[in-house]
Amino acid sequence: MASSFDRKVNFPAKEIYLYKQLNISSVSNILSSPVEYLKGVGPLRGDMLKKEVSIFTFKDLLEYYPFRHLDKTKIDKIAALNEGTEYAQVAGKLIHVELIGEKRNKRLVAYLQDDTGEMELVWFQGISWAEKLLTVGHHYLVFGKVGFFMNRVQINHPEIELYTAEKADGRKFLEPVYYSTEKLKARGLNGRAFAKLTYALLQQLSARDLPENLPETLLSKYRFISRWEALCSIHFPASEEMYTHAVRRLKFEELFYAQLRLGLLRSTRHRFSQGWAFNKVGDLFNTFYNTYLPFELTNAQKRVLKEIRKDIGSGKQMNRLLQGDVGSGKTIVALLSMLIAADNSDPTNGDAFQSVLMAPTEILAQQHYNTIAEILKDMPVCVKLLTGSSVTKQRREILKACEDGSLNILIGTHAVIEDKVKFKNLGFAVIDEQHKFGVAQRAKLWNKNSLPPHVLVMTATPIPRTLALTAYGDLDYSVIDELPPGRQPIATVHRFESKRPMVMDFIKEEIKKGRQAYVVYPLIEESAKMDYENLMKGFEEVKSFFPEPKYWISMVHGRQPAEQKKTNMQRFVNGDTQIMVSTTVIEVGVNVPNASIMVIESAEKFGLSQLHQLRGRVGRGSEQSFCILLTGNKVSKDARERLKILCATNDGFKVAEKDLEIRGPGDIEGTKQSGLLNFKLANIVSDRLMLEAAKNAATEIINIDPDLMLAENLPVKTFLHFQKGQTVWSKIS
Ligand code: ADP
Ligand code: MG
């Protein structure tokens, strides 16, 4: 069989050139013909095909792949049919035909016999048609879904035809089955009609209409069959093996072109999208790094910082995705980058570059502000916080500082990208927890200066590498894959409701040692009211276990006024309260190193990534931390599996891989709208080796020939394009 997808491909430069030529002419005119021109379609059915299954052209029909095949390559023996047989093809002699029953129960039963046994063929409809077709004593070939009735083998409404010696050879094939809709079926376009149309289309085409579009080097390296062969065989394979070859080849093509398109976007951006050149590391960075940085950076943090420095010094605009597990220390990397920005200035007027740091929630913005303002308090750096709840006077001052250039770093929520916020010289933008920022919001950043700022997107929901390659293939990608030293893995356990008193006793022990605890309740939008009541009930319950004044409890949830939320949060941060009862508002970012226990109530209601994210609020200090997943006594199999994974590993990337396996790529947040994961054949989870291979091959080609142009109509969708030298985010479907 074919070789595995692991080694580097070396393309001869000459081949790339040829490939380019081929590729540009690869879509022939006949394939772009409207589907109604195909014999047997016509305007009415053509319309239906467009509306129901988005088939507009011959090419679309050709790429409307069957979801399975019925095996008509072999003839089954009647005696061998059993409850496990789904479809069967049988050849035999008709020995008897009879009409049974009255009126609505009327049915035609024919008895077919081969050398191993006897079976029934049954018609409830089209009885007179079937009667005419059937002659006792003749041989027939029948095909259909096998059923059992009173222990007798049956096929209802079989496909049936006279069986002659020549026919026996002619009928050996795998019949494709296509997905159809009720409306299409009503117009006579059932699964079988699709097979007929596709067959007719392939008859009209030849290999010349579907020239090869993969380089020779890849074809021979991976032993792919040709494009023409593959498209014929995915519909009408001569054998199961041919089908496998066809799918493998077409999957690769799909992934390869997606990667080429993304790679070209990235390389075009690298080459043409001008950005500010931050070419020095100056006093602010150095003073901070040498004097105020409270710890040594991990190797991963150093590496990522180097990647960022290289980007922002290049004169091209940076668009970098930074991934790192919760607690891996992304904030400090962002801060150091913003200090580099402040160390540099626009050479034409000497204005220092300003930065923004955007967070998805007020709590998180506040927390970032507190951390950064504190750590920079002895540095000549002006940091401000701007959120929806900033009061007017403050807001006016902040806006002024942005505009006159005296502000260096602005931290906030969406408020920082409002039109009213004008910067003297914005040069760097950090977006924390990116999936909560819409594409349109991000685009706003681009209008804040004469060149777009460098962008660092940080996400704490680790995305498996394969998914990142696909969903964010047009961004540059950095990963912090190492936690700061001294962190102990969070001990995670699953406990049933009935063990609650023991769990509470355990919390008391930890509090006695001076630690703090979170108790988290789910808050799901659809049932917000009920969840809210549960939260209140839970609060009372926790209170009964932890009475004042020995214990103090903070409660934070989304229905509180911002001010109250802030006060309650602050009391916990300061250590004035030992227990924080909350909803998932604490999910992202909150940093209280002394908190070492988290109890997650109704843990079965949470998704895997969310649980991991929540759990990341503990284990931030040097103490052993605990996460207790409390559930009711009845837990579904799926939920049980999620909990098991969480108890078994602390590694966010492993959790994300599992999540992807369980839920499939369509459900991963932030990727749904991108359209990039809607492959016809490929599956980024099960085909990840192939995806990597396609990515490598595409990268090599682009390195050799960055001017490569892709022909239109290739199976790629994208959401990033260029306008007047600026990167613009948009959705092109
Ligand atoms: P996240 O990546 O989840 O945003 P943070 O940036 O909030 O993580 O960092 C988590 C905690 O780890 C913070 O308290 C931070 O000060 C600390 N930290 C970050 N980097 C290091 C390091 N190299 N050594 C020790 N502690 C670190
Ligand atoms: Mg963070």
C-alpha cells in the first residue's frame, strides 16, 4: 500500500512551474456548465438541485460524493443470509408466485430458490407491474434490503431482473448511494437518480476534462491514483480497494488545496502587508526585564518572545496566535511585547508606540490591569483601564491621554476599540481569549493608525495543533508548551453528591492551612432562571457548612451590578473571604494563587474544555491544589468519559484533543463560522497525519514559488483577504 504521511517532500523547481501551468487551466469549461444542461436534469430539477443540495454546475455534481456503496460484486447464497445481513444480491429460479390478502393487506409474494435454500420476494405496491415481470421457472437476479418475517428470509420490493449468463458478468459493481432530500425525491431525484446522473456525466467527460492537479512528486511519493481515476472511482469503483484509493487521493487534494490557499495568504501577508518596524529593544524593556520581572521566564516563554520580536522587527505586520494552557504565563509575554512597542517610535515624528490589551470581560480586564499596573508601578509607563463602567470624568482623561500620546498601555474590554478612542500612535494590540472577539470588532483596530498594529491573539482554550493548522492556518502560530516551574499538577477527582459532607470537611481542612476555595455552579443561558435559583440554594447550603464569623464567603454572578461583583471579587482576591461561590464568570483569567481548591457543582453539565478552563483557576501557587467534580448520582456515559479524562490528565492540549475526538471539529468554539472545517471528505481528527503532510507539501511549494496563483473554483474557502495593503477580515463563502 501507500507510504505513510511523515517525510518531507522535495519538489524539483521545474515541476512547480509545470504544476502552476496545469493548475491554472485545470477547470475546463464543460465542468462549469450549469447543472440543468445535463441530460435528464432540465430547469425544474436544476432549480431543486441548487436549492436543496447546492449543486449548481457539472463540477458540483461530480463532487457530490456517495456516502456509501451497495456491494453488487458478489452473489449471496440464500442459506447464508442472516439477521446481520443488511443488503444482499441473490440469483435463483422463481418457483412460485401468489397473491395474498385482501385490499390494504394485499401483497404479491414470489418464491426464489437457489442451490442452498428458498426465500420470499414481496411487493405491496406495483403488484400488477411485478406480476407481469415474473415468470415461474425463469432465473432472476435480485437485490435489496434483507428482512426476516416469521423466520423466513425476505426482500421487500427488490430490484429484480432476468438473470442470464452475460448479465452475470455485467452486473458486478459497487452501486453508489447518495444523500437525497424529500423534496428532491418528490421530483424523482432519489439516491438512485443521482447515480444515473453522475454516471451520465462521467460518460460525457474524459481524462482531459479533469487534468491532474497534484504535482508528480506527490503522486509518486504517496502513490496516489490520478484525479480522473479518483473521481470515476469514488462514484463507481471497480472494487473496494479502488474506492479506498479514490477517497485517499481526493481527501489529500482537499487538504492540500486548503493548506495552499491558507499558506499563500500567510506568505502574501508576510511579503506585502507593511507594518511598523520595532527594531530596538530599549530602556523600558531592559529595565523591566532586569529589575522588575518577578521570575525567570520559562524556555517556552523566551522562545515565543523571540518569535514575536522577530515579527515586529521585520517591517511587516504581525498576526500571531499565541496558545498556551491556563497558567502557562501568556500575560507576561504580552506585557514584555508591549514594552518593546513603547521603546520604539515612529521615525517620522518621534511618537512612541502605544498598545492596547483587550479582554472579553470586565472582571478579566480589571484583573489584567491590577496585575500590570502593580508590576509596572515603579516604571515610567502610563497604564490605564477603560471599560464600559468607567465614569465619565475618568473616561475623558483616558481618551485624552490616548490622543496626546502620554498613555502607553490601554487595558480594557470592547470599549477600547470604540470609534471614540483615538490613539496618537497605536502600534501593538493584544487580544486575550480571542474567540470571544468578533471578526468585525477586530477589523476596527485596523483604522486606528496609518498602518495596522501588530496583533497578538492569545487563547487559553488550547486547540489541538491539527485544528489550529486548519482553522488558523493563515495566522502565525506560537505555543507556550511548558508551565512555570514548581507547579504541581492539580489533583482532580470525581465525587457523587452523596459525598458532599466529606468534600466540605476537606475544604475546612484546607482553609485551616490558610488556603481559599472556589465553589462553582453552572449557568447555562437557556435555563438561566433555574440555574440562578440553584446558585442561591447552593450559596445557602455552603453557608450552612461554613458559618460566619469563622468563615466568610464571597458570591459573584452575572446578575450582580458591576460594582458589587467587583467588591465581592476583590474581597476574595485580598483574602478577606475564604470561599468564593460563583457561576462560570470566574472561568477566564482570574488569578488568586492562594486558592487551592475548586469544587465544580453539577460537573456533568459542563463541556470538557470548560471544565479544564475552570480548573485552571487553582494550581496557580506553589501549594498542592485540588479540583473536585461533584455530580448527581446518575451520570450519562458521555459525561462520565469527560470526567474520567479530566481526572487523568492536567494537560490542556490532551484535553482538547479528546474534546475534538468526542465532539468533532464542528463544535469547537470559534471555528464554526469560518467554514474552513467543512471538508467534503477529509476529517481533521482521523486524517491528521494526512493534514500534516498536506501542510508540509503546501509550505514547500510556497517557499519555492511564492507567486503561485491558484485557479478559481478550487475547493477552498477563506476569511482573510487584502485591501489597499491592509488585512481585512471577512467571510467569503
Ligand atoms: P495564562 O497563560 O493563563 O494567562 P498568566 O499569564 O495569568 O497565565 O500566568 C499565570 C501565573 O503564573 C501568574 O501568576 C504569573 O505571574 C505566573 N507566571 C508566569 N510566568 C511565570 C514564570 N516564568 N515563572 C513563574 N511564574 C510565572
Ligand atoms: Mg490569561
